[in-house]
Amino acid sequence: MSAVAWLQSARLPSQLYLALSIAVGWRLAAAAGHAPDATLLLLLHGYGVAQQLFIVWANDVADQATDRANTTATPFSGGSRVLVGGKLSAAALTTAYRAAAVTAMLFTVLLALHTRSPLPPLFGLAGLALLQAYSFAPLRLSYRGGGAWLQVAGLGLHLPLFALYLCGAPFNAGTLLPILLLLPAQFGCAIATTLPDEPSDRATGKRSFTVANGATRTTVIATLCLAASASLLFTTTAHRPLLLAALALTLKQGLLGRTPPGSGALTLRLFLLVGAALLLQLAVVLGR
């Protein structure tokens, strides 16, 4: 049971968020003539795995009070549920997220040695600082309306720019434009995942985007952000069939109507919106 609980706590499907963000960076570097070698790719994605485990385990500990009050969690929100379900202890998860943070930093040291650059550990510290600011005192910005912006900073900027840098690619219009055009989609995805948790967030004083703006406005903004990224990426070399697929998913969820927290319809809405955001990143990775 313990192994199953740890597997549940790892929330492995969320690895896609980080893996694709990293892949966007190195794919744009490769398109600019700076293809990464196999060792660099292995170390870079190892860093992503460690960061993701740090994020999910740390958030379970930091958000346990809100998660205990949450009766409308989905696979996309509300934590892994292992702590509130009594499957793992806060002490065990604390030890785990600290070990993941150390592992992430070890990967940055290996990246520094591999690329002969002193900067990878600084990138690593920046990544850990984003999570600290997101979940923990004194800032705890996810409770003060800043959670979505930090997610954009981490997934939309930190990871792809780190990959670009490690590959030795120039920071110019060709490499940066697709990353910037993905930012609205990153924001739309981030705010959409606050929709199911609105009742427990409001009850526990967590000022998420949905608590501050309401479900209807959040849904509209998320839809517009994803549609904007999909449309603007047609000006780049992104894979156009995938862009059309992402746009179709975005528009399809707009036909669902009212989707209250705890409903299957809201879970479907999130599946479509998150799927669209991931397809947009994949379109950049597979672009010609």
C-alpha cells in the first residue's frame, strides 16, 4: 500500500507539464542550429522530474488545510489526496520534497559540469524559489492571487529558457517568439485549474483566480488565452494540425455551459483546456 500511495502522491501525469516546457526550449535551440546531445537531454529532463516531484510533494504539505476542506477535487486539482486520506504522513512528504529539491540541485551541478558553465545551479535555485514563493511563508502567493502568475513564470519561462541557455542557443526573435506566444495558454491553463477548488479555497481564505474573479469570468479568460496562443502560433513554424486540434478543444469546452465544482462536466472542461495547452506546446516541439 505504501508503494501505491507514493505512486499516487507523485502525480506522474503532471510530468507532462514540465517535460513539454523543457522540450519547447531544446527544440527551439535545435531549430536554431544548437541541437542538444543525449547526455544534456537526460540531465535536463532529470532536473524536470526532480522539480515536479518537489512541487507535488511540497504542495501537498503546504496546502493540507485547504485540501482537507476540498470535496470537489479533480485529477487536475486538489492535490494528490494521500495526506488528507491518511495514506502518507506530513513528515514523510516533507522528507520527500526536501530530497527532491536536493536531487534537482544535484542535476544542476551535473549540468554545470557538462556544459562548463557556472550558471545552472543559479537557474535551479530560481526554480526552487518560485515554489517557495508559491506555497510557503512568508510570501505564499498562491493564497494572495499570485499563483497563476508564478506557474507562468515557472513553466512558461524558467524551464524553456533554461533549456535554451544550456543548449547554447541565442536569445533572439526566432527562439523567444514561440515561448512568448505560449504564455497566454500557460496562464489560461493555470487559472482553469483553480475552477474546481473554488468552494474550499474560498472557505479557507485562499484567494485563487476563481475566488477573486468568479467561475464565469475565469472560464472566459482561460478560453480567450488559449485561443489567442493557438491563433498567434500560426505565425510561427509550429505544427499546424496540432494547433487546429488545440483550437478545436478550446472551442469545444466553450459549448459545455454551466459546469459547477464537483460535476463531471467541469472535469471534462479541464481535460479539454489542459489538453489544448499541452497540444500547443507539442505543436512547437514538432514544428517544422
